[in-house]
Amino acid sequence: MSVLTVWKILPEGLYVDNAVLVARKELAWEVDYRREAENCAAFRKLLTNDPVFYVPEIIGELSTKQILTQELIYGVPLDKTIDMDQETRNMICENILRLCLTELFEYRFMQTDPNWANFFYDAETQKISLLDFGACRAYSKQFVDDYINVIKAASDGDLEAIKAWSVKLGFLTGYEPKIMIDAHIDAVMILGEAFSFDGLFDFSQQSTTSKIQNLIPIMLKHRLTPPPEESYSLHRKMSGAFLLCSKLSAKIHCKPLFDNIYKNYKFG
């Protein structure tokens, strides 16, 4: 990758070396089944009383560093629920978004793999089983404190606050040209749109992906610093959740989900 960067084959703003280092670390996590078993046990405890989510038990005596054995679950991957009724699809997507916000802002511990096959919906019990905890990661209190301020600024439409908190987090240096700062703020506003909208947010009518894609060339050309390491997997998980909502044509009251999290959030 360094050769590709030196010879300008890849754009400087891609910061490929940083992305590769993060990916290498996360791939090592994915194949350590003892670590995954510990993550699974942690999530099983955290979600014990959740009305929707279920984490199948690890069978310890049948598991090793190379083998992971869990109890049998029933259901279908979430992308296979596309033909279910609107109410069911709304319920699934609303709870996936609720889980993402809870993982980050309450647990500070997230399963970051958005693969839809990691979530199984059982129509009989109306529960969603969670699988594959290899890509879990923890987030520092400081990172989460700053990040929730970025989302709050987006939900309030406060562009200056988005810029200030983005500099504090390390997404920006503060010395970027105006075109880069504007593109970054636009991207944050696009991603935060669902949490700022009063009423039912219709994911089937959104063009989030194409809007972000239009900004990528600007950010690749003018970015002065790589994004924080924590953001790679976090944004992958959030993007996967939004894509699921779009695929299932969900219509959800998203703003109250974030407002409730923010109201009860404890800083510091």
C-alpha cells in the first residue's frame, strides 16, 4: 500500500495505511474465538432483560480458541424479512437503530459487524437473536462524550458546533480549506438527518448513499488527517443499519430514539 501511495496511484486523502492497520487488528479479533466468547457473554449479560434482543448461550465445554459452539437459534436473517408486513419491518429496524445507539452511548461497547446474517428474526417469538461477536470493540468515555455532541449538533442543525466537535475528535484539523470543511459538515448533516426529523422518517425515500458518494471526491482530495481509529468500524456499523432500514423500506420515528439517549446521557 505504501508503494501505491508514494506513486500517487491512490489518493492521499484515503489514508490507506491507517485503514489497513485498523482492518488487520479487527481481522485478528474475528478469528480469536476465546475473545468472541467473552464478548458474547458480556452482551448476553447486558441484554438479559431486553424485550427484543436475545444472545444465544456459549457452550463452554465445546468451545476453544478455534471452535465456538452456541445454542441453536431459530429465525431468518434480517434481509429475508423484506416481504413481511410494514409494522414488522418497522419494529425490526427501529430496534436495530435503538441497539446501535445503546451500544455506543450507554454500553460504550459495540458489535461492529453490520452483516445482516448476524441478526436472526424469529416471527414466532418476535425476537431478534444476535450472532458473531468477533468484531466487538470498546470506546473511551472521552470519545463517546465528544461523538454524542457531534450527533446532537447535527440533530440541532448547528453547523459551527459540528465543526468544533469534529476538530476535537480528530476528524478535522481546523486548517482544511473551506470546501473540505463544508463537505465534512454536509456529510455529518446527511448522516444525522434521521435523528433531526420530526415525524416518521421514510427510509425508502432517502438518497443518503448517493449524497455521501458525491462528497467523497472532495474529502479524498482535501482531507489533512485520517479519521479517528474508532470511527472506521463505528461508521461501518451505522451505515449497515441505515442500509437495512432502506432495504426494508422502514418508516420510523428516529428523533425520539436519539433524544431519549441524549436526555439520559451522563457526561464525564
